[in-house]
Amino acid sequence: MGYKSSAQNKISDEDKQFYKVISFGEKIDFGTVDTSVMWTITNTKNNSHATLIGNQINDYVFEEPGEYDINFQENKKHDEECNHPMFAERSRIKVTAVKLSYDFSKIAFSQKIEKGRNYSDLIITVPAKIITKNNSIATLPTPGLSIAGLGVSFTAVPLEKEIILNNKTQLLKYKVSGMVNSEAYLMFDFFDFNNQVQTYNLPQIIK
């Protein structure tokens, strides 16, 4: 049985209403979609529309921040077998004005992680690139980190609660406390500002 530390990020009640929350300039993969499906994407701010067929939805780039309604319509012939639709008739997407990517090639640990050792001030440092649309945001709350693995009881909190954006690579630091109780591989789930996870798997087993 695996154990997971408590994540600092919580999905807000506001974001629960959305099918998905993504960053500007991103796409959404709906998988393989039949050509009988027609999509209508509406920007709720300016009421602009885009109409797409089948898999074209997977290549649509949400360039502008805001909220979008996606309407799903399946144009089946009457003599075809009646199936339940693959998607909801209407979904709402939230597109945020910020995107974050972690550079796990440069992740650093202030101490070696060993089985049975109780940590109180292990520091994890990871570079992060943060881009905002038109430099529209000055500060952001530091996203959370969750650590998973067999017999793991780690809690991670950011050293700085707020990130001041300056168009440079940010060095995010997390203070980790707790213990690894058995041999295990560790998985570090770093959240972004949309509550999506970017995962770093520690390559060596903890002994």
C-alpha cells in the first residue's frame, strides 16, 4: 500500500465547476473522436465562436485567457444504433493567464534521503519557469508539493509563500519533514497554478 503526503494545493470551489483548467496557449486532448461529432467553442467574454469536426478539437489552441463553453453534438443517422454520447453536451473550460514548467534536471536536495531517518529541515530546490500573458501578473502563491511512496510520511511546505515574478527562472524551495519507513521509490508531485501535477521520480530506491 502506498502512502502520500498531504498536498498544499486545494481545488477551489470555483474551479470545480470547470471540466478542465489549463494555461493559455495549450490544447486539450479529447482522444479519438468520430467525424460525426461537431464541436462549437465559444469564448464567453467576447462571444466569438469556432466550429470543429471530430479530432480537430485536439488541435485547437486556447490562446486567450478566460472561460470557454464547449458544445458537443453527435450527428448520428436515425438508423444507427443509439449510444450514449461520449461527452457532455456542454462543458466549460477555464484558461488562465499563467503557465509554469519545472526543470527537474536541476532539482537539488540539501540532504541525502535515507530509510528510518526523521527529517525536519530537508530542503528541496527546483528551478521553475513562469510565463504570464502580457506580463499581466506580478505575484503568485507558491504551488504545493506532495511526496508519495511506500511507507512515506513526508510533509512539504514552500519556504516562500509568494512568488514575485521577474521574467527570470524562479528557484522554488520546499521544506520537507517526516520519514521514509521502508525501502521505497519516491515520487514528487509538484503542482502548477491550475492544480495540475508535474511529477519527478527519484531514480534510486531509498534504503
